[in-house]
Amino acid sequence: MQLPTDSCVLNVRAFGNKVFVGCNNGTVVVFDLTTGKQTHERKLHTDGVSSIDYCSKTRTLMTGSADNTACVWKMGTNETKVLERHTGGVRGVAILKNRGVTASYDKTVIIWDLETYEPTFVLRGHADWVTSVCFSPDYTHVVSGSGDRTARIWDVSTGERVRVLIHDGSVKSISWLRSGTIVTVTFNGTVRFWNTSVRKVDVGTHVFHCSFSTDEDFYATSANALITVWNTRTEKQITKFTGWGPCFTRDKLVYAYRNKVHVRRKLGFMEKTTFLLLLHRVFREKILDDGDHALWTRVAACLAWT
């Protein structure tokens, strides 16, 4: 996989068979996950691409950058539009059809109308950088995470704050699961599952990122260039390996390491014994490197856990 020669990987996101790589020179490179070949490359920003989201229904990519802007790229028509309203770097983005949301170091969250490319609401209330944002499963709310040690839930239709979730550390990553559970990750290494009660899992220190598998049975955290995969139900550690920025798509885990994009594929099944439930998974690693094709390089691990 040939990346721009003057760039390094800042952000990796995968959706279906597409892998989006955000680079420090403002370029986004798109690869086909099945072939490992590059399909698109476009310079969208004047500074590093710090956040990426994609809507497959409209084939629209949304990016955020340290240049204080977000960009909307309609890949079907190749049309791009720069969203300029923030006064600080855009650290988080989320997109849903004709609506987008951005989170910024200027302490604000903006909900955008992606038909007019104008703000619908500017959400204020965070006392520090806003580092992450996502939509609820029913798309009626957004939740934002901040360095002020809070996550805040907002009503998309009114812009009103609905709830504040208090933490003991800076919120670096946030997810809203289909079950309705909000998952927040703080820099001090705690994953919290917010529902009718709060469940805490200690996952280490200096955690920057968390991603859930499609079935929400597993999640991966990234801290100090080390990725750890966890079982959501048992809270047990499955495996760990070097890398950062993990994200799941279908049966694959995509991540970055040493300016390369790596893909680990889950193979296997659930085996039930008389007294013990063992989940067997084989992870094969495919490295998308500087060549024009992808190679299977090794069987990384054969795992069994309870």
C-alpha cells in the first residue's frame, strides 16, 4: 500500500470493505480491504487529519483536522465542501445522511446540516477540549467527550443538553452501542459502561482510543502504542499487540503501526464444553505495505479464553 511519501498515518478507520487513512499532510487515502489496493487519494486539509467518519448510504466521508476545519467529501460525485466555524482543531466527527457533528479544541460541538453546509446548533458547555463525539443508535442524540472530565448528551432536534456524565479523567473516546449503553474511555485507563448502572473496567493507563466489534462482543483499546482486545461480557483480556488506532469492520480489526496499515482477521467459532465456555479465534495478519498488493504474512495467534 503506497502512502504519500511526505506523510505519516494519523488516523485509520474502516467501514465495510473500505479503509480510510488520514495523514499528517492533510491527505486521505482510501484502500479496498479485500485487495489491499488504493482506490482514492485526496488532499482535504492543510494540516493533519485527526478524525474520520463515513456514511455508506450516501457514500459521504467526513473528516476533521488540526487546521480548524471539517471537510465533507461526497465520494459518488467527488464533490467536497469545507466546514469553517471552529476556532480550534477538529478532534472528532460523526456523520449520518444529511447531518454531521464536529467536536473541537475550541470547547464546542457543532451539529451541521449537510445539505446547506450550515450549523444547526453550536453546543456550548464543555470547559475544556472536546475530543470525541458520536450519534445515538436512533440518531436523536449526540454524546461528546471532553478533557473537562465529562461526557455530555445533547438532543439533536433542539440542541439542549440532556445529561452530564461525570468522570475522574479526561474522556478520550466515546461509543454509543445498539443496546443503548454509552461507553466512555478516560486517559487514566478506565472504560465505563453507562446504562441504568455504571460498570467500570480498568484497561491500563494513557488510553486514547476504543473501538467495538460489529457484534459488540469485543472491544479494542489503544494505549502507549499497544492494542489490547477485550471480551465485553467477561471483561477479560483476549490478546495484545503493538499498534494504535484500532477499529473493527465486519470480521476484521484494522490498525496502524510504523506508518503501515495492518489488518487482523478473526476466524473460528464458539465451542461449548460441559463446564467451560471457550471462544476460539485465529487471527491472521495482513500487512498493507508499500507495494502494489497485499500479502498474508503470518498466523499471529491462536487464542482460547473464558
